[in-house]
Amino acid sequence: MEKLNRAVGLCVFLWCLMTCLPFQGLKAQGTSDSSGSFQLQDGDRVVFLGNSVFEEDLRYGYLEFLLTTAFAEKHVTFRNLGWSGDTVFGEARSYYTSPPTAYDLLIQQLTDAEPTVVFLAYGANEASDGKEGLVRFREGLNKLLDKIEELGARTVLLSPLPLLPSSLDIDRDEPNSILELYGNEISAIAAARKQRFVDIFHPFQQLDASSGITTEGVHLNEKGYYHLSRIIAEALGLPSANTSIDIRIDEQQVNTDLSISNTQLSKDALLFTVEATGLPFIAPQSVNDGEASGKIKVQGLKKGYYALTIDGQPVASASAKAWAQGVEVPYGPLANEAKELRSLIFKKNELYFHRYRPLNRTYILGFRAYEQGRHKEGLDELGAIVAWLDTQINRRKEPRSYNYQLTPIQ
């Protein structure tokens, strides 16, 4: 059985190698240009490096999903190296064995990920050292940025999150003033090095914390990560998907930001094709901001009731009068495909987590590898599966067309 498993693993590895090779030569070099909208290119490898802001997102995957679908036509891979409690010195990554030191391990993990773009989230834990720790933090952050630049990657730096109101009876003003100070330092360093900076501190202070976006004011929950992704997307200038469609039959006119083709408009029925550029970024159920649907308005229909299908799947029905005023239409099959894509992202990230952070690292890779070092081969096979999932994610997100049809209900 062990030989069979190894054979299967080898086959998966070779298949992934052949599939991924065409993109390896397209590795983009880092750039100091932080102007204009943020772009990802074919072959980019995005790494999320930092503290719990990134590790906790493994539960939800909103940020990776948003970036994945925002560049649906690009083949991009993502690696999450977030580590709760971490600092720019890699202090949370320490193991019993040394070498490597905690910082050496951070650099090794970053290098092994072969990044072309690094999202960096540090400063929250370092802020516990107060104003006196700013000099040390500045030196550590610049040293880490030097390494990222040496690897040929560009960086997007995030500010720390603020402490938000919660049921805990604690003083937040003083800690938040320190966190803001560290955020200002990060902003200044980003500007000096001509790298992108995203302020998430102040936007989160403006959100309604009573709506439930954190765990006791510290760690974001699913709703919080949804808002975090939206804030980062806006800061990076990523286009927001406006799926509203305004159809005027008498004028044979379709007004929308979407790409529409094969239009057949009559007072009795409608048929048109939407060329989707990416899957929708669907809000969690706890968020009610209209992001789970798009509005379709149809003026000029004959009196009666009409049903809308997307690729043959019923999604909405209403009277001609209601359609003329506009009907909120669920994403239908697009929502299903978005869920399947998120599922693939979850699985890929779970396997990669166990690949780069094996539970018994000391026994498999450390000074006691003579006991269980044979399992390193299993980690290599796990890496092959992760690479295979990368290809599946890039295929799943590729733009496609959807057929919309509005017909009368007899």
C-alpha cells in the first residue's frame, strides 16, 4: 500500500509539473511604482505574510477569493504564511530547535514561497513595546523589506487593526494611540520605499463595531474579514462588480457595466448572454448590503408575470410592473460556482498549511529527524497536490458566459 501511495503521489507530482511549467518562466520582477490601480500578472505568486490578520483569514478566504476573481483572466497562485502573534522578527515562529532561528525560519518560508507580490501585516504585536519600540520595529521592518526586494517582489503594507468596542471593560484609547503610531510609521516607510500602503486602522474605526465584526474587539470574525477585503479592494483600486442591468425594450437598449451579447428583446420575452469577467464576491449571511444579488430592470413588457432563468436555472419571477421597477436577482449558478471556488481555496490552503507547518516539525525536519524524517517524502507529495489544486483554482475562476432568459409564466 505504501508503494502504491508513493506511485500515486509521483504521478500527481509529474502531472502538476507538466501543467505548471508554462507559467514558471513568467515570474514578474518587483516594482517600486505604487501609483495607479493594483495589478496582478500571469505567473504572479502572492504571499500573505504577517500575524493573525492573515492566519485567521484561512477560516474564510475572503481576501484571496477577492484577488483571485478580480484577476480572473490571470494565472496567479497564493500562499498564506500568516502566523498568529508574529512580528517582523519572526518571534512567533520559534521551535525548540535552533538553528534555524525564528527569523531564519521566517525568511526560509518566505523564500521557499517564491513571491512576486507580498502582502505584509505587522505592527500590532510590536506595538506592545510602546513608543520605545518604534526604532527597533522600524529597523526590523526595513530589514524584512530589503529581503523581499532582494527576492524580486513588490510589497503591499497594511496598517495594524484598531482595538474595537466589545463587552470587555478595558481602556482602548491608549493602545489605539500606539497602534496608530505604528501604522503611521508603516505608512512613512512604504512612502519612502515607494511601496503600496493600505490603511485599515481608520476605516475599521468608522465601522459599526456593535454589528458584530470582531471577537471581543480584537480578532475579526467572518463579517469582519468580509469588510476587511472590501476595504483593501477599494484601497487598491480594484473594480467593484456592478451587476445591475437596465433593459428598455421599446428602445432596444441594454444599459449595464457588464458585457452583453446575443440580445433578443421583445414585449413577450427576453434573451441575452452575459460575458462574466469573474465570479461574484458574495457577502456572508450576516451582512445585508445587497451584495448577494444584482438588480435587473425591464421596461416595456406586456402585462403579466415573467420568470427569469440563468443557464436554465430559475432564479426570480415577478410581474411586468415589478420588472419595470427593478427586481433583485440572486446570482444563481454564479453563486454556486463562487462557493465551489472558495471550497477549492480552503482545501488548498489547508494542505499548504500542513505542508509548511507540519505538526511534528522537530521530528520530521528538525534535530530529531532521525526518528521520523522518512515522513518528509509525504510533505513533498502534499506539495504536489497543492500545486495541482492551484491549477484547478485558476481553471475554475476563468471567465465564461451565462445565458439569461425571461419568459412569461402561463
